[in-house]
Amino acid sequence: MGERWRAAVPSILSVALALVVCWIAIALTRDTEVASNAYLQMLYGGIGQWPRYLDGGDLAVIVRPLGEAASKAALLILTGLSVAVAFKAGLFNIGAQGQMVVGALAAAVVGAQLSAHALLHLPLALLAAAVAGALWALIAAALKLWRGVHEVISTIMLNWVAVTLVDNWLVVGPLRPTVTGGHSVSGTAEIFPTAHLPRLLGDISRMNLGFPMALAVAAFVWAWLIRTRRGFETRAAGLGPEAARAAGIPVKQRMAEAMGLAGALAGLAGAVLVLGTEFRYPGVLGAPYGFDGIAISLIGNNNPLGVTITALFFGALRAGGTRMQLLGVHKSFPELIQGLALLFVAGRLVWLALLRRRRTQPASAEVPRA
Amino acid sequence: MSLEIRAGELLALVGENGAGKSSLMNVLYGLYHPDEGDILLDGQPVRFKSPRDAIARGIGMVHQHFMLVPTLTVAENVVLGREPTRWGRLDLERACAEVTATCQRFGFQLDPRARVDTLTVGSQQKVEIVKALHRGAKVLILDEPTAVLTPQEAEDLFRVARGLKEQGHTVVFISHKLREVLSVAERIAVMRRGALVAEVKAAETHVAELANLMVGESRPGQGTVEPYQPPTGEVLLEALALKALGEDGRAVLDGVTLTVHAGEIVGIAGVDGNGQRELAEVITGLRPLAEGQGTLLNRPLSALSPDEARRRGVSHVPEDRLRRAVVKDMSVEENMALGRQGHPPFARGPWLDFAGRRERTQKLLGAYDVRPPDPLLPVQALSGGNQQKVVVARELDSQPKLLVVVQPTRGLDISAVAQVHARLREERARGVGVLLISLDLEEVLTMSDRVYVLFEGKVTGTFTRPEFDEREIGRRMTCAEPAHG
């Protein structure tokens, strides 16, 4: 346990430092009072207005923000896990965004074109999204393992292929809904209610089944990585491919599996977005949750538990960011905090590497410690 | 720790791994800084901030692993860092002339225009020495200089060292090969646990005394000659005309035929890079066989995968420990499971068995005296010798039928070497066939029942224990034609 805490300390400090820097940025552009108030509003928007509730306010003043935070966190958990799983196999999946776009489209198509009972329809739509994301990621895996194309390059390019293919052609072309009643809508046809992810808090909040599902997926990924033989083999393949090969582990197969799982997770994020809040593939897929996944994964130390905690934290910040607008502070500040935290985490890695090199140098010469 | 190094002497510094030899020399060379104490040079206290200062004061060091740029020529390597320039560009003509002059002055025969990667290991070492001398070194520190050399090359090196001494240079050998040390050095300083325990004159001592000084206790002589019995066990490995290709498409194994029986240790002698590593890779399924055939544990050798090799009962202690034997960022217990991660006690069905793994790891750490015996430590936090103990423990624990060990004792101290050797002999007594591939000829000869000599991917000689002849084997290691007469 102590070891786990120590591994988390740099991430926590990085996030804290990012919060401080952002506060200074707001204070410099406005003044300190606005900065402090903005942070307070962000807190209220993220975890609820507890003072008002305790003064006898409606339960909704805490449930609605929490629900909003949970919806955002669900997406960040899934894309963060996507990047983290690939990392464990030694692959850098920059393509979560593309995989998410493809997954979202698959969910929208299955949700709108197929009619089935809710018990069947929803799982089918989710499965379609996961499969689509996995296949999209496996293109990069195949290029890497058979042709030696670096996955950073291929996944970045596949992102653009996915966005262009889906946003610029399929959604405005073949999949455009047949116009009824004269007014055109952007995006694909609306999905059937049977494919909706059910809302858990009724009309108070938009939070839906996607959030508990994301948590369950995180638990599954954790168990797979840490507890199973396959997860162990995947981690070994990622940390020491040559040693893993000598130990009889099918390294390429494990890497391909991990990449496929990464794609499936990103695809699920797309499904949660479409089936939970948008109910159609929108004209342009809004927030770049796939790219956020990279930051979430790195800040969360590429560890399923760390990713979940990080995603919950930034989900809350994102949800609270909208409330900052009340004070005329731009709502993109939570993203700035996330970006800065990533920067500091990356800096920490450089710093630790330097420190470690200095420390291990005497050890490699086998100095007895008297 | 005090040590006096006189001008114009041949000094040897011996001690077990971890005794502090390399650290001491690294302090003298400016790589490490002393926490306390002074370095006096010609009676003056000096402080070396970096190797640059040490070089400026005439101290040169040849590391165990050469610090040469393989794709540059000899001359370019030698002048690297202080290149003669003309109009701001490297003046290759002058560089060659300067290097040739230095070579002539000290009696080296090197072609300054040859690319370093085309040279033999012995010549590369000479390039390192010339590089140090070219920078005006008066004191030359050689760290484990003979580790990679054939006996002939080693003797050549000793001749060079004596020649340098004649010219008033000081040469310091760091070694734990006692016989060599005795044959070349005049004075021998023995270190143990970071302290100087003795200084003896080479003429007044012998191997046993030095070994006792190094280890600090009396130990049975390790050179006990065992009687030779011809192999009678079943044939575990029979290879016929094996051929394998290197990364550049060149044949690295060219018609190798050999057999390994149960209950014998078969040594492979050869100079580095003559196909030994590739032979081990073919037998463990890591490198595809291009031509040839064979049987490994009753089934064909072709189309062997690492997994299949392990299933048949082949254990492998690879040469490149950090790259191939362990995952250095994983813990000791995770590395203990590597290769057996799917079998009890390391797994139960698809799930890892943490308790079983911990228990087995702790048992093995105790049995092999790994220090510190902490199963949770990342393997890279252990010293090289302890990492090797982990690897040997793991590979022997899986009850192999055939054991392929490559350089199993490189970088280990005397007691660890003795432990590994004893384990290999135990395995032989259990009826395991051992294929021992080592660059240390002494090791091959003391351990093996039979020896194959590899040169340029071909077997150039086969010897059984009664016919071991170091000089003849050394000759076969460097030239394919057997000597006549």
C-alpha cells in the first residue's frame, strides 16, 4: 500500500501545481477574488452545492452536479483505460479519438437501424461499438506487428481517417436521415429508445448506466492486468519484449490483444456518448475525449485504479467548469488544468529518470554498502 | 582505503565482485568523487571533477566494455574529442599520421584507416589503449582486460603491458583471474569489501594464497580434476549440419553438428561472435533454423518456438541478462514466474497464484542466497550477481532435461561463480544435459566433459576431457585449420 501511495504522489503534486498555476492565470487576467470564486463555483459544479443543501436546499443541488460529473467521468474512464491498456503492452495509443468516433458511429447505426427488445438492443449497440473500435485499433496493431509501422504514426493518421470518413462523408452522406417534415437535422437518425442507456436519477440528472458500466469495465481491466496470467504476459511483453519472447510468451499476440482491447474501450466511450446523451451521431463529435484519455492515462500512472481516480477528478472539474462562466471565466479552464497537470507529470518523469540514473550508477558498479 | 601506485610498475588489483575495485579506479579516473580522503598525484593533492581532468593529468582507462564508435575508423576513434582540424573541419590526413606515430612509438600494429567494427576484440582493445596513450596517459587502468580475449590475445596484451612499463608507464590491471595476474603483474593489491587487505609481490605468492586473501577464508581448491567418463546417457540433443542466418543474412552457423547426452556438460569454446550465441538461440527456439536438422528431446529441432522448447524441458540462461533473461522493471517474484507463469505454483487456471508465487520465490531466494531476499524489489535494483542468481534459480527450478547456459558467471564474484558451477554439476549428476557456452576458456575447460570449438560458425575442433589442451583449443578458436606437426 505504501508503495502504491508513493507512486501516486508525483501525480497528486502535479495536479495541485496545475491548480495553483491556473488560479494565478485567472487572478492575473481578472483579480484574485474572481479566481477564488471561480474555483469555488467549479467545486460546486463538480461535487454539488453542499452549503446550500445543508441550509435546507433541494437535494438536486448536489445530485445534479454529481450526475453531470459522473457522466463526464464515465467517458474519461473509458478513453483513459484505452490508452493505459495499450501502454501496458508497450504501445502508445494516440488513436483513442478515432476509435471512439468509429465506435460512436457503430452504436448510432445499430441503435437507429435495428429494432429489437431493450434487453437485446442495448447490448448489441454496445457490442457493435466495441467491435468497431477494436477493429479500428487492430489496423494499427497489424501495421505495427507485421510491417513495423510505429503505432504513434499510424494511430494519429487513423484518427484523421476516422474523422474524415465519418464526419465528412458517412454522416452527411449515406447515413443522413431521411428528411421528414421539411426541416433537416444534423447527424444520423435518432436511435430507438430501446437502445438508450437508461438514466439512473430520473429527470434530475443526465447520469446514465454508462457510469456504473465504466466503473465495472475499469474493475475488469484491473483484474485482467493484475490478476490473470494473460495480463501478466501482456505486462511482461510491454516491459521487456525480448525477455518475454525468451520466456515463451507470444509477444505479438499479446500486443495485438491489448491493442484490440484498447480500441474496444475507446469504442465503448463512443457508445456511451451516443446511447447515453446524444441519442444520435451528432454532426460533429464534440469533445475530444479520446485525446483527453492520453492525459488521464498518464496522470493516472497508466494504472486502472489511478486512471479511474484521475477521470473522476477531472470529470468533476469539467462539470464544474461550466459554472465558472457565471463569473465570466472561460469554461475551458478545467482543460487547461488537465493540460498543465499532464505537462508536470511528464516533467516529473524526466526528473525521476535523471534522479534514478544518478542513484543507480554506483549500484551498477556493485559498491558494497557498508 | 589507501593505495600507492608507483611510476613504471605493473600493478594488479584483485578482489571479488563488489569488493570495490572498479569503484576505486572510477574514483581515480574522476567518474566518482570520494566522500573522504585525497588523491595525491606526484605528491600534490588533486581533485578530479570528471574524467576530463583525469585524462589531463595523464590517467587513462580502458573499460571492460569498450567505448568505441564501431562505424568509425581506428584513427577517428583515437582522436575523438580532440580532433585535429583544418578550417574547422576534421583533418583526417593529420589524424591518421598522428595515430600512426603513436602506434609506432609504442609498438602497436594497427591500420588507422580500418573501421573498428571490422577488427577483432583484441585489436579493438589495442585501439582503446592507443586512444589513452594518444591523450598522453602515463598511468593506464585496464578493467578486466582479458575477459573477452583468447589466450593468445591475452598474452599479446601482456607483452604490450610489459613494453609500456619499459617506457616508464604505469599499468594497473583490474582482474579476478588470478593465474593471469600472477603471470603479468609485479605487485598485487588485494581488495575485500571496499578495503585493501594485502599487497603482495607476484614472485612471492601463489594462486591459493591470493584466493584466500580475496575471499577471506580458506576454501577448497576449485581446480579439482574429475575423472572423465564417456557419456552413456540418452541423447538429448542431436544436431546435424545446422545453419542459421544472422540479421544481415550472413550465415552465423554453418554446418554445426553436435550431440549432448543426458548427464554430461558439453562446453562450447570460442571467441566472442563466432556463432555461440546463435547456437543457443537455435536450440531454445529463439532463432529459426535455415538449414540442417536435428532432434531435441525426441522431437524435431526445426520449427521450434521458445514456448515449445520450454515445454520439452529446455531451460535457458541467456547471455544478455537485462534484455533477455529478466524484465528489469518487474519484481523479483514476477521474474521468478517468467516462463512458467501458466503453471503451478505460479498460476491456478487463468488466474495468477500470488501466495504460491511468493512462497516459491522466498524458498528460492533463500536457497540461492540472493541479497536482499525481497521478492517485491524490482529486479533492476539487485546487483548483477544477484540478478544472475535469480535467473539460475528460476531456470533450474523448472526441472529441465536440457540446460542451455550462456556466460553463466560473467560479472559474478568467486563465491557466486563457485555456487553456479556447483549447481551445474549437481544438475549433471541428476542426469541433466548441460550445454555450457562461455567466452571464458578456463570456465569451459574446468566444467566440461566434452568441448566443441566454434570458429566463424563452424565446429573446428572436438575435445574430450582427457585431451584438453589449452593451446591447441586456443588455436582452433582463432583459425579453422588445425595445426599440423
